[in-house]
Amino acid sequence: MTVPTTREVDVTIRVDSSGSPSVRDGMAGGSVVSVLFGTDLEAWRRAWNGRAGEPPRREAVVVASDVARGAAATATTQVLPDRRLAYTVLGSDAETDLIVETVSDALAEFEGSGPRVILDDLAPFAAARGSEAALGVIDAVATGSAADSLTVGWSLTADSASALPATLERADEIEGIDPESMAAIDRLQREDPTTFGYTRRYWAEAQRGIESCSRNYPQSKQVHAALSDPETTPRTLGATLSGLVSLGVLDTWTETVGSTRYDLTAYDPVRMAAIGVAFAAVSDDDPDRISEE
């Protein structure tokens, strides 16, 4: 995977196709800075006791979710010493720069202790703001910060699927890979290694083409025409689309006697996201960096 050369913090992406991933499982006390994009402060704090691992000894929470919609643009941090908690409520309308600045301020309070940072769940934020904003938050924490590690939760949803490929490129480790999706990829590799190779290389471009194409039953050249600056050719994109059909991401349209047409009405963006995560794992040159859970 391509990662920024200035990165100092390891980035773990935890995914889940059935809900928000358990980004706190395995935590062992210490200090944590939690950034919430999909839940509220009290629900987050209550749920610590139900997770595997120890609750943090100290925690700073930045709330950037819908449940805090009424927060001021320059929210004040509240400190509860007896609960070893500091929190700042920003709301879902907070600009990326404000979120990054607030996280940076929270990290400064833990100087010397190397807190872990959790982004939970970043998918709704990416769906609403786009992949560039989501990557801005990740990179601001991962590059040159005082954090010990960064764990990013990402629920695999239809709304956030298009923002996922760029996020996966930032990962040092991916967790929560769907075993069935990995098994399907393994079967494709055994049964049709050529198609497997094209699909592994070009799945993200095929996803962009599918989501950009306005036709319901296009040929591969028509999907290709919807792409800007493609790396594929119509032929290699066609092989990739064929692979995605084998993997259950979309289907072919049977009511034709000419060139293959693809049924984009059967396109499953959540399945596409799960398959993309699995391909991100097998595409890495160092398999030890990818763990399947």
C-alpha cells in the first residue's frame, strides 16, 4: 500500500459490514484520545465496561457527531478530574480544521505518555464530507503527532463505500476482514488467476467506473468512458468487471446476444467494500502487516 513517507504513527483500520467495528477491543488501560463521529459521549463512556480489555486510565473525548448538533463552533473543553476525563463537544457541522485542532490540543495534554487515538466511526464523516476530508483527519493524527498509535473504525456501508479505497491506502494494518470475501478471492485466484490479477489491481478503478456510469446495462467500454484519467483499458476493465461478477459484486445482463453487458442495477456497494478490503490485504507486499479477524 502507498503511505505518506513522513508518517510516524502506525494506522490500523478496523472494518465491519454489520455495524460499527469494535475499535476499543484489546485496549489495555493507558491514555486514549477518542474522536466520535457516530455516537455520543455518554453512550461511548458506558460502553467501555462491556468491551474486551481495560478501560483507559485517562481519556480525552472529542465529539463530532450528529447527537451534538447544537454545539458551538468553538466549543469549550470540560475536565472531570474524578472521572479522569476531558471532553469537547463540537457537533457534526464542525470543520475538519477545527476537529484536527481540537485533537491536537487533546494530545498536547498527554505529553510524554503517548496516548492511543481512536476515530470511531469515520465512515459517516467520510460519506458526508468525502474521502479528502476523512484522509485529512487521519493524516493530521498519523503524521508528526504525539500519539502512540491510531485506530480508525470504518463501518462498511453503501454511503461510505466510494471513500474507502483511499482510506485503505493509509493503513499499516487492516482488521475485521470478512472471511467469506477472502475465501471468494482465494477461489478466484485458484480458478482464474488472470482475472484475479486484473481484479486485484483495478478493483478501485472499476468501483469508480460503476458508480460513475449512468447506464443500467453497459458494456465495459461504456463503463470505461465514464472514468477520468483511467489506468485501465476497456479490455482490462472488462476483465476486472468479470472478476467482480464472480465475486458477487454485480451481475451480467443475460438479455443480449452481443458483447457482455453488466447489470449495474444488481451492484452491491457494501459487497464491493468488503471485497476491496480483502483485496487490500492480499495486495500488500508484507502479509504480516494484515491481520484477518
